[in-house]
Amino acid sequence: MTAEEFLAWDESQPIRHEFLRGEVYAMAGGEDRHATLALNFAMALRGHLQGSPCRTYINDVKLRVAPADAYFYPDVMVTCSAVDAAHRLIKSEPLLVIEVLSPGTAGYDRGDKFAAYRMLASLREYVLADPRSRRCDVHRRGDDGLWILHPFDAAEGVHLASVELSIDAETLWAEVEPGAAPGAMI
């Protein structure tokens, strides 16, 4: 399937799909911890960026990664791009992308998806947030183009240098229960 065929087909689908180099992947629903953590990030970012040209989006807005021939639905992304402001359905120049990890997607989020995201010239930070361990791995692109890992433990909260925002642990992990949910498969 081409990217154009995917976009036409995806408009009529009842569930979200991601697209990577001709392959289509159905997006599974997430648990409440996943949604709560993404919302905590988005609320902190939106409040911090209010009045600026930057906008925060949650998982219903597509991200086009043209160099990877891909479309994704990041859990949270921030773009300050005038090009993105002009397009309602698809963004292409994020500054920050956040993925909340789940057992079924963690490997993909750390591997192929991160490899695709790294192709975005605009991207400065990629955050992998784990609701089970309450840890965040923040990958930052340096001025030399190299990506450096900045890990944050549960008690630290997280610092997002791309938007100059520190979110304290209490705010970040509010209403997110650590550990595996009772009866959950890991």
C-alpha cells in the first residue's frame, strides 16, 4: 500500500492505524494508566506553552515522517511550526514526541519507531515514559546531531529541554498507579 492509498483507506476505518513503508498496523486500545500519563504530559505542556506559537497534540493527530515513508499517532507531540499550524489533520515538524510504553509496543517504540522519528530534522526530544516503573527515558538530539539518553527516575519527574519545562514527579505521575495492574498480562 502506498502512503496515498493508506490515507484514503484510513479515513473510513473505525480504529486508528499507523503506516510504515507500505505496512499498516492497527493501534490497540490502551489501559487507563497509559491514557492518564499521556494526559498529564499534555496538560503540563499545554499550560506551559499557552500564548506561544507552539501547540500540544495528543494521540488523535497523525504525524507524517516523510523520510521513513510513515504515519504515526504519537501519544503526545509538540510542534511550533507554521507549516504544521496550517494543516489540521497531519503534522510533520514536531519539536517533541512522547510515547507512553506498554508491554505490546515498548520494543517497537524503542526500535523501529525511534529510528523513523530520528529522521525528522525538527525533532529535538523523544520521550519514552513507562507507567509501570515510573521512569522516563528522554533522548535529546545534540547540536552535533547525536542522540543522548537522559534517564529520569520516578522521584525526579522529568525535564524537557526542547520546551524548557520541568514537570515534578507529583504532577507527572498523578493518578498513575505503578506496577502491573491486577490480572494484567505482562
